[in-house]
Amino acid sequence: VLLGSGLTVLSQPLMYVKVLVQVGYEPLPPTLGRNIFGRQVYQLPGLFSYAKHIVKVDGRAGLFKGLAPRLCSSAIGTVVHSKVLQELLSPPWGSCPLSGQLFPPDSSFPLQPGASKKEPVSSLEQVLKETSREMVARSAATLITHPFHVITLRCMVQFIGRETKYSGTLSAFATIYREEGILGFFAGLIPRLLGDILSLWLCNMLAYLINTYALENGVGSAPGSQAPAPFWGIQVLLLLPQVSTMTEMKSYSQAVTGFFASMLTYPFVLVSNLMAVNNCGLAGGLLPYAPTYSSWLDCWSQLHREGNMSRGNSLFFRKVPAGKRYVWE
């Protein structure tokens, strides 16, 4: 919990800038710069320019708006995830109690599929079981902590209109309940859940396929071949560094598949965050930044038509798309 809280504090400015970009708020005009290929293009402000603008307006403390509810969400989510996973690993849900957790709480990437002390590669059935347990645990944590997530986003978006409507976590709960009822706490929940589940399954299955069929098949000699008895010991010594390298490659494959899955499911994150602040009484959730969406599917379709499904995915080298309009001060 303490480690997760520390990472949450460190990543708060990054998330703050990302949310404002996702909403479509551009406080600074585009500037002429060069892309990664050296060509001159008009670029929107990047992470550091955006952060400097926030510091100029609100000071350094302004970079940490919405931190309190986000810390609550992180701590509660970690506890819920751990407790649910323990219940699923205990009889009658699990076949037998297992020592340790299959997945670390709130980790960015799942455990190496099938990693265990007894077997180097687990069966597909075990991967499916572990992923199913993780899906239930993550979904439960997301469901319980989503109200804090909504408050976090709205505290950040207040920067656009300089509002103070959501000034504290407890008062924010009262405001949302008074104006929107219980459903207001779960705005944007469906696309967030769908994105998390799709990302988890995609990441785990891709990692399993790569580790099983691409990496494992390259270890050892061909089927049926065996070294002569006098050279058997030498062969074992030669395979030791290869096994170590294979373990590292598997950890790299998890990072690659996790990044690939997050890229594919990013539109769900964008739509969820936009729905959480849409038409909530804040300037950032109204025109000219966003129309009033009837549902998250309506939000998805409008973003798709505008070509904005990846808005906010990158905070560097943000080229101004041709024919797009942005609102800046």
C-alpha cells in the first residue's frame, strides 16, 4: 500500500496533464517545431510545457489537484484486490490454497503466464484460471473505487473553468449525490471495466503464446536428439546461461504485450474519463470542449468520427492534425 501510494504521488502531475489533454483543453497555442524525423511541423504543448503552465497559474501544489481521492482509490483498491484474490484462491473457489499472490495488486503487467517453482511453463488451462481470478479481483476493486476515480477527474478538470465545486473528497460525495444521485458515482464505469478486462486478457494470452510457442521452442535441442553421454555435462553447462536469458526474455515479453494491450484499449480509457466529467456542471465537461453525450457509445462514435480516439495517448511530439480546432486561452 505504501509503495503504491508513493508511485501515485509521483505520477500525479503526469495524470493531471493527461486528463486535461484528454478533455481537449489546450491552454497554449501550437508552436513550430520538429518531429522525430527532423521535419518542421506545428506541435501542441508537450508534458513539460503544459506542467509549467499549471505551475504558473496555481503554483507547484497545483500539479497535485485530486491527489487525496486518488490516494484513497489506490489504497482501497489494493486492499479489495488482495482480499478478493485470497478468497478466490481458497476452497471452494480454488483447488487448494496457494502461497503468495498470483498477481501483484494494481500491477501494470500480469505475472508471467504459468510461472511457478515446479513447472517452467503452465498449461493453457492454468493461465485461463489465473486470468479469470485476476479479472474478478480487478473488476471488484474498480467497482468499489470508481466513485473516488470520478471525484479525482472532476477535481482536475476544475482547472479549466477555475471552479471550486469539488474542493474536498467528502463534500464532493455530497455534491454528486445531491445533483446526480447514486448513478453519478459510476459515470464512465462500463467503458473502464471493459477496457481493463480486454487489456488483461489480451496481455495474458499474448504473453502465453509468445512464451510457449516463440521462446520455449527455441530452448534446447530438437525433439528426439540427445547428446552423447560424455558430453552431457557440457551440454547442461551451456544451457544454463541460455535458460537465464530465456527468463529475461519472458519478462520483456510481458512488458511488450502489456504496452501493446494498453495501446489497443486506450479508447476505452479516454471514453471513460470523458463520461466521468461530461455534463457535470464544470466548464471542462461542456461546449466548446465536449458536447453532452447521451451514452458512452455516443461519446465513442463522436470521437471516432472526429479522429480523436487517441487524444491524450501521447504527451510528446503532439502534432496538430490538419483541419482540427482547439480551444486555448
